[in-house]
Amino acid sequence: MEKELHKDKYRRKAMRIKWWNYSEDGDYFITICTHDKGNVFGQLSKNNINLNIRGKIVKKYLQAIPDHFSNVKLRSWIIMPDHVHLLL
């Protein structure tokens, strides 16, 4: 039972609007969190992120999104130690 409670500790209810077609043009704000909110992508130091190898890999693939999807523009993004924000 306790394992189940821990599993859902950070689970959030889906924020999708049921009537919206997400294949439509528009701006989309996306947040991706790491498992158990672990500092997987680097460390903060004096308000700067020092990316580790995982963070650098995330950065590489974020920047490549427009190369793979010609209809998607990567407007803004930030990598934090335990999550990533994207504005597409």
C-alpha cells in the first residue's frame, strides 16, 4: 500500500482540455519532470544551471526538435536539475 502512495506522490491530473484538438496549430507549454524529482540534468549554482552529461543530451535533442518536425517551432525552453519546460 505504501509503495502505491509513493508512486502517486507527484502524479498530477491531466491538464488537457477535453474539447481541444491538440493536433491544431497553437502554442503549447510542456513540463517534463524526472522520476521522483531527482536532480538528473545538472546542478544550480548562483542562478545558473550547470548541465551534466544527461542535461547536455537533453539540450541537444531539444534543439533538434525543429529538424525532425518542420511544423514545430521551439520558441523557448529551459532545463532545470529535475525538470524541463518547453514552449512549442
